[in-house]
Amino acid sequence: MDRRSLLTGAGLAAGTALAAPLAAPAYAQGKRQLKMVTTWPKGLPGLGTLAENTAKRITEATEGQIAIKVYAGGELIGPFEAFDAVSQGSAEMYHGAEYYWQGKSIGFNFFTAVPFGLNAAEYDAWLNFGGGQALWDELSARFKIKAFNAGNTGVQMGGWYNREILSVEDFKGLKIRMPGLGGEVMRRLGAAAVSIPGGDIYQALQTTQIDATEWVGPWNDRALGFQRVAKYYYWPGWHEPGSALALGINKDVWDSFTKHQQTLIAVCCQAETHMNLAEFNHRNAGELKKLQDAGVALRRFPDPVLKALGETSEAVVKEVVEAAKDELVTRIYQGFLEARRIGTVWGEISEEGYAQARRLALGAG
């Protein structure tokens, strides 16, 4: 379902309600209390609060007919158990990042982030108008789940390191927290990449269980205190250029909703995606300034390192898709590549072109 049909459906529903104010809304056939399990630490700005905001928006939009109680990662089940809980029906919804489920299908990576992949605007375009949502629906249905984009961090930072990265050789032997396909790229370059839930990263860095970590960006990273246990803060976030976050709903539960409820939920997810991205862009700018004022050493990955990361990323993504031997994963991959191709062409003369022009005209400040 694309944005135009969602908004049209919402508008028609609103118009019908106005025309017949005494009629009970279609969804007022009994209140339901649903559980949302998440992969995020409780109250974490931007991610944990996004899950809570999504639940609140759905509850309010349905006038309390669908009431959602949110459980942070570890409160009810472990963060990485959320997918199975919803697939099997022990929880009705999850909020998380789809690449955490790559053990189920490598195809899930394409609906969160792929190294040197889509940015936030390109994800929005692909999912809503380029066929991405239909592919996601097809993949999720295998596991009795209906998923929506419900948040986006925007381009992330490259991560926190306790030693400088001056060449590709500096990755060798590095213990780094990095999930998804980015982690496999790190392994190919000699690092030991692991996936650790967000709430456990600080202790892992503090106890030198790991030497480096990626998480999100200044807003989330400062909240978790990484600046106290790591010295260098690298950019850009080559591994997650626009991480799409997801609301997953048990398919039987989704099918039990009325069409009106389904439309409201879809529109709520759209709204939270755009609000979340706007807040990340606003908060990251302010939090980066605080980190700089506190003496955090910002570093850009050297061009030769970025080149090596790019070449390795392209090889890794192609290899894992081929190894999957899954016709659907291949179609997802091909659709993703086409979305990146056209996004790159347009982006070079639109967003990137304007950014270059603004720097030239006004300077860096």
C-alpha cells in the first residue's frame, strides 16, 4: 500500500465519519490490548521512545480500540527474541531493526540497512513507490508477519574506536560491535565483529570485551555514554546510510483488524517514520556540538579505507544473496540495486548538488 492510497483511504474514512456523525466507527467493535516487544533499551531517546510513540499514536488514532503496551528489550523477552515471539503469536507486535533477523533470511537486511545502500529519502521512495513494500510483505509473510517502516535514523556515524583507523590494516584483530552485513564486511577485512544489544554495549567497551562499536549517532550515542569509554568518533556511517526501523505485526492479528484499522496503523507508521527522522536530524546536530565541546576526537575514514570498504561491501552483498539461493531474495536485491541507481543519479544533482552549492556560496558555517 503506497502513501497515496493510505492518505486517500484515511481521507475517505474521515469524510464518511463527518457525513454520519452518529454512526459508530468501523473499528469500535471491541477494545483490544496488545503487546509490543522491542529490541531497544527502555526509554532510549530516538529508538525506545520511537516504539512508545508509535504505540501511542496507534492507540490514539483508533480511539483506544487498539491499545498497545510496550515492553523494552529484556523486560518480557530478550531483545533478539522479538521476531520469534511475534511470528509464533506470543506477542502481537515488535519494534526493531529487520537486519537483526538475517538468520531467518538474508533478505531482511535490505529493509534496515545495507553498506553503501539507500539513504532515508531513497528508502522512503523505494518502499512507497518503487515496489519495496510488496517485496517486504512477501518475505515477512513467510514468517506470519506484516511489517511496516516505522522510523528512520538517517545517516549514522561510523562508530567509536579506541584506536585510530589510518589504513585498512588497522581493522585486523579489531573487536567491534557491528550487526548485519556491515559486520560481515568487517570480518572480511580482518576484524572480529559481533552483535550486541544496545543496552550491553557500554559495559562491553568499558571491560574491553570490544575495542569499537557502531550504534546510531550523536543523540543516541551520547545518551548511552560511549564518549566516556571510547576516544575516536568516526564518520561517515558507510554501513548504515539511512537505517529503516520496523513495526512487525503477527499476520493473524493483522488480518483480524478491520480495513479501517489497517489504514490507521499504516498511516501512523508513516507519520512516525517522518517525525523520527526529523527529530534525529535536529537532535544529532545539537548533541554533536556537546560531544565536540567535551573533547571527543572526530575523525573521517580516509579515502583509501572508504574505497576498500565499498569494494568489500559490494562483494559481500552479492555473495550472500547468491549463497541464499532464494528467488525472492534475488528479486529484493535487484529491486534495491535499481532504487540505489536511480537515487544516486537524482541525488547527485539534487541534495548533493545543493549541498555543494551552499558550501560554495555560504561557507561551511
